[in-house]
Amino acid sequence: MGGIIMAGIIQCDSITDGSASKVVNEIVDTSSNQVCKAWVNWNQAGAVAIKSSFNINSITDTGVGLCSFSFTNNMPSTNYTTVGGTTGGDYGMARQHLTVRYKGTSGFSGVIGWAHESASGMADYDNNSIVIFSN
């Protein structure tokens, strides 16, 4: 049996889940393990800068292909999962990689590099991203 489909906008200050009223921006349960706890997209080449982020307070350039980040709100433990990637540079068929090498509750550090056959190195790319999941 088909239903009626309507398009529109709901605008309100709070919503109730039946037991308690919640402010609209609290509807997403950020304590859930299914929600990303932090993410960042940044430029490591030239002027190092965060392009866009959530729960990332700052970035520090610690050398070619090296960077460290601090969280706005600490992770509950160092048992969080990171997934990252990078694009940029002109290394032909080289595999580009981003690896997290230190994880702390207040931040993490990473290595950006490339590898091709018998050669490899670290590099500063202009488009890097990491997402972080934690309990």
C-alpha cells in the first residue's frame, strides 16, 4: 500500500524522544560508536593549514611529510581507529600513503609519503584527510 510523500521543512528548537526534550543539535548521539569522533582535511604543502575539520583543534608541521594534531575534545582512550588518505604531488605510479604513527588521547601524529618499486620518501601533499572513530 502506498503512502503520501510530502516535501517540506521542519523548523523547531527542540524535539522529544518520548521521555525527555532535546535541543535539535543534540539529536545525534555523539557517544555512539557509530559516529565519527573527529575528522580533518588539510594542506601539508606550502602554507600548512586545516581546510575543514571536526573536533581537531590544531595542526603542527613537524617536518617534510610529518604532522601532528590536537583534538578539541580528548578521546576516551588511545584505542581509536583512524582511516586516512592523501592525493597530490607528481610521483608517477608511486603509491601515496598516510600513516598515523602516534595516537594519544589528546592528539595524534602522522607520516605522509610515497613508495614506488625500490624507492620511497616522505612528501608534503596539498590534500590529506583522516577520520577517527572511537567509543
